[in-house]
Amino acid sequence: MSKLLWGGRIPCVKEDVVKFTSSIQSDKKLLKAVIKINQAHVIMLMEQKIIEWQEGVKLLKALNKLKPNMELDASLEDVHMFVEAKVIENCGSEVGGNLHIAKSRNDQVATAIRMELRENLIGLMSSVVELQEALIKLAGDHTKTLFPGYTHMQPAQPVTFAHYLISYVECLGRDFQRLEEAYEKVNLCPMGAGALATSSFPINRERVAELLGFVGVLENSIDAVSSRDFILETMAVLAITAVDISRLVEDLILFGSSDFGLIELPDDFCSTSSIMPQKKNPDVLEVIRARISHVLGNFVTSAATLKALPSGYNLDFQELTPKLWESLEIVGNSLGMLSKLVMNLKLQDDVLSKPQFSFLAATELANMLVRKYKVPFRSAHKIVGSMVRELINKGLTLNSVTAELLNKTANSFGFTLNVKDEDLKEATDLLKIVESHNVMGGPSPNEVDRMLKTRKEWVLLAKSKLSKRRLEVEGAYEQLRSIIKSYLTSSNSAPQTLKSQKS
């Protein structure tokens, strides 16, 4: 408990207790927001004639002297007490002591977290879009480049490298949408809720929300100060995004290994062994993979912290915000690293030329029997599967298949066929197979080109949305600065031209 609060209900508190309960170190991120909150609150108090005009001017002057990068006093328990102490130090307790009229640390901290989180979410959404752009650019160079598609980590069917890359553009798009939805819930203002029951002073909550760039007020005062579901929802979205990132990372680690030999990771993002000179270790990807687990752990920790709390404010809440900031930093940094890595990623030449990848044509071989020879698919599946088993047992690949072998295998299942060699040639041509999969969302170059075009348009729209969100917040802060400047130079009343229509 801050010394500012000593002498009332609690005479004093031990120094080690203050240190134990303090959030001052993790509050550094909130200082800029807390200064703005106090400025907006003072302006509202002045306009509502709750405090004398000149008193408000003195408070605004004191607040103007505070800088967002100031070192916080470790002897104070939180950033709110730091700001109040600095204001009192500057203009005395008679004036500075009224900074806290009609507000509480409870509504103030909830608002500050939302303001800082709002900026973080905009930055994170921008990072998602940047990774999408990197993937789209790389995909544009590989719309006809054959690549193995996997199920159960086994080569399954041929696709293109572009088709594979777009799959992650898609899931990142859903991550973006979830972040957008979280942003909408974050962008509501709790100020004016007080400790939990608002205030008997005639405050204007909408005015404060407007000056701080919020789209509205979090109305019920108990909910405003005691709900942290906006943090939990954000962390849930971060956890989902982290899982998507981790899957991409795991793919890149595997595909870049010498066993797979599909891609070449850029040297700048790797290291070598201290003893084995041939090694190229995917260090950056491995660190991302490890740090992602912190994001998942932070979500579980936060959910467990909140699950049994009673309504109203509880100091347990302050344990959540460091987890939130850590998760945001991990996901943001991981997205940034991946964007740079992807832009320098190279595909190995003729990746499907390896003999074992010839079996990627097996499904299309079965489809050919259905299409041309009217064999039921389940029977065609068994015929081709039996033939594949025989080839593998002999150490051969699907490149060694002959019409004679296929006809013989079909006969063992009761089908008399006269499959031609040209049928086999067409059905096992991997490029033709990919080109034939021209249905919506398929890997054919035409369909991939269409998907790339629509994803590029989506990215442009996402950038436009983010730009609009930034302008909304920056516009509100500019209005706040303009009002402060005007009020500090006015004599004893609010300039009418700067008063909000809502006030």
C-alpha cells in the first residue's frame, strides 16, 4: 500500500509487504496510458464543474510534466500511486489531492490495460498481415512448383508449393479475424465505474471514453472493474495463433532437414554444431517452438487464476497482466522472425524427382480405373494398394508399374481389364495430376492463382482496417492534446469550440 494511503484505515504497512504486493515493475507499460487517463479525467471534472477551473489547469500542468519513459519509484506500489504522488509533489496536496475525485485505481487500471492492449493488438494484427504477405509473395513464385502433400507424416498426394503456403495464409486470416473480434471487446472504456459503484459526483463517462479513443463505455460498473474476460479472450486467441505458428515452424524444421530435403532454410536463421562441422541447426525455429509453450501456459495460468474469484476487484488481477504482455511479445516477435525467414526461404530443385514420391500418384491411378474402366472406387483402391505392396516388396517404385502388372493385379480381384500403357503414363504424371485438381480450393495452378489474387485483396483490406483503427485512436489522442493546450491557455472557462457534442 502506498504511503499516500497511510494514516487512514491502515496506519502503515511493512516495507517487505509493499514490495511483495507491488506491481510497479510490470506497470511500466501502463504509464503512458495512465497519464492520458488522468488528463481526460481532469478535463471531464473541469467541464462538469466538479473542480474549479484553475485547479484543473494546475492538475493538467502537473500531468503534462510527466513523461511516458520516466523511471517509476520502486517504493510505490503501482503506477497509479506514482502519478498521483508526482502530481501532489508538483502542485501540493490541496490541489493534487483532488486528482483522484470520482475515480478509483480499479477503473483506472482496467482502462489502462485496455488502452495498452488496444495498441498491442493493432501491432499484432499488422504482424499477422506481414507474415501473410511474405507467404503470398513466396507462393507467387511457385504456383506450378510440385510439392508433396502429407497426411500422417507420409507422402500422400502431389500439390504445389504455393498451395501448401496458402494453407497458412488461410489459418493466419482466421487468427486475424479472432484478434479483430477481441479488439472490439477490448475497445470499451471502464472509466467512471469507480471502485465498483460509479460516483455521486455528476461525472460524464462518455466524455472520458471519447477523449481516450474508445468506441463506447463498459456500462455496468461492477462488470467494468471486475471483468478480465477481455484478457482471457485475448490470451485464448494468442494461444490459437501460437499453435498455428508452431505448426508452421514444425513443418519448416522437418522440410529443411536432410531426411526430407524439401526446402533450404536461410543461413542467417541457423547455426552450426560446436563439434559436427556438417550441421545446419534451425535455431530460430526451435526457439520459437519452445517459447510458444509459454503462451499456452500463460493462458492456462490466467484461466485458473480467474476461475474461482468472487465479483468485484481482487488484487489477483494484477498477476494476469505480466502474462498477457509476455504472450503478446512472444507471438509478435515470432511472427516477425517468421516473416523475415519466409522471405529468404528457398525450395530445393525438383523435389518430386525422388523415386519414393512416385507413389503420390497412387490415388489418381485408382481414379483412372474408376473413370475409364468403371471399376468401383473401393475395388480400385484395393487393386492399386495390392499392386503398391508388391512393388515395395520388390524394392521398386510406382515408376516401375506396367499395364501388365496392373491388369494381373485387377484379375486377382475378379476384374478383367485391358489397361493401356498410355493410361498409366497419364495417370502417374504428377504435374497433370495437380492440373486436374481444378475444383475450388484445389492445387491446380489456375485455382492457386485465383486464391492468391483474392488473398492479396484481403490483405489490402486488412491493412486498410488497421490504418483506420490507428487513426481513430491517434485522432482521439490528438483531440486530447489540443484540449489540454487550449485549457492551459484559457482564463477561467472551457473554450466552447473544443467542447464535445457529447459533453
